[in-house]
Amino acid sequence: MANNMTTNDGVSDPTHICEDNVPIFTGTFFILIFILSVIGNSLLLCVLFIYEDLKSITNIFILNLACSDLIFTITLPFWAVGHLHHWIFGDFVCKFVTATFFVGLYSSVILLTAMTVARFIRVVLPTWKSNRARRKKCAIGACVAAWVISISASLSDAVKVQVEHWYGKDYCYYKSDENLGRYLQVSLLFFLPFAIIIFCYSAILKTVLQGLNRNKQKTVAVLLCIVAAFFICWGPYHIMLLIKSLDKSKDCKVLKRLAVAYHICEMLAYFHCCMNPLLYMLSQKMRTHLLNLMHCENVRRKNRERDTRQDVAFTAQRSPDSPHSQSLN
């Protein structure tokens, strides 16, 4: 959930005084995550567009996941300001940023699930292996569906938030008092995909262990790391959301411990948007592409090709017996 959930859970009743200054630390951490994520995912997109085949099914999913991470990332400065100060952006931005946050979150888990199912079909179901065109159409359709579902689901979250004035400050928070219902949608869009992914990867790993070539093993391993990282980062956060929604304690010590645990899980979850670019670098090919990009290798290659074409054109204009034509050739 967004930072508004953190602040609002605290300010929607007087128990927020038990939370100490943890939000100040998390706000600073959000700025660091924002910087790292923008750099990492932007470099990943550059690598995909310059060096990779975007017709590849895996690259289609990676491209959409990078966009999803960036969409999620752009909300972090707003939540950081909310933690460090208070909500200063107004009601419309409160709703818009909340919707954007959930679009990034929901699309990530749906795309990861779709990518896992696609890999399951590729590895486990032999009748689908030869029909690449159909698998590609299904992959594109899954990405479109992921965005449609994410945007639709996020709208219901956006209408539930508003800016309220508490203790001399404005906060963007959920106006609904149904805590369990508040978290039901995001939990459903987390734990159900988790069950699907566990099933698919169990079958995939079984097939891999029965004898798959080394290159395919590497691909499966990278995708498994990507999925595992998502659930390791977001799993504790969603568990804490459920605990907070069910907790009725008014004991300040209990509330303080819950607040600290929640903020730690929140920082771990938000850090995930920085991890995918790092995990893709497990691939030797992606590392090579990144190094070439950092050294502007592609620019130099294009310049060499342009110079070669100019030399050829110049040579063609020279007479065959010109002494310079021999040196140019």
C-alpha cells in the first residue's frame, strides 16, 4: 500500500503518537529508492530498445515490468514528502498518486504471474512449444490485460482516499473505516498469484531437473530469481497489512512495535523496484549490453558504419585509375 496508508493509519486516530519518528527515516529512504530505481530501470529500457529483440516473449514481459517499476517509482517522492512533512499536494493529487501507486503494484504481480505461466507453457507443455506465434499473441494479450486490470482495480482505491486535516496538518488517507475490506483487494491480488506461481515453478523445476539444456536452465534461474525477489520483498508487507487490519489493541507499546515492523516491511517492499535491473544483470548477455551502453559502444558502431558508407560513396565517385582510390580501398 502507499505511504498514505502508513500516515493515515497513524493519524486517523490518536494512537499515531506511539509511532515516534520512524516515518522521517522512511521518507529519506524513499528518496534513495527513487534515485536508484529511475537510474536502473532507465538503463534497462535503453538496453532493451538498443540491443535486444523486443519481439522475444521474455523481453516483452521484461519491458512491461520495467515500465511498471517506473510507474510505481514516480509516486515515491510524494510519499517521502508526506513522511518528512505532511501532505501538501491537495485532494486530486492524493487520489491520482494513490491510483498510480496501485497500478504499479498490481501490474507487477500480474505481469510476473503471466511471465511465469508463459515459461511454464514453454518448458512443461510440449504441444505449445512449436507454436511461437500463438504464445507471442498470448503474451501481448496478457500484458494488455495486466494493465487494464491494474488500472481498473486502482480506481477503486483512488476513490477511497481523501485529504483530511489532523492536528494542524493535512494527510492523504483512506476514509473507509473497514480495515479488513481495505486490504482485501490487494491481498487477493497478491496471495492468489503467489499460489499460481508456486505451482508453475514447481512443475518447471521438475522438468529442468529431468534434463534441460544449460542455456534454458540459466533463463529459468533468472526468471525464478525475479519472481522470488518480488515475493520476498512484498510478502512481509502484505502480512503486516493483514495484521494491522485485524489488530484492535490500544496498548501504545504494541502499536509502536507494529509501527516499526510495518515501516521496515514497507521499506523492503518499496526497494523491490530497484531489484529487477540488478537481477537481469545475472545474464551475461545483459551485462555485456550494459557495458557497451555505458561506453557508448552503439554510438561508436553507428559512427563507424556511417564513415564506411561515406568512404564507399566517395570511392565510387573517383576514377578507377586515381591513386587515391587504391588507398581508400
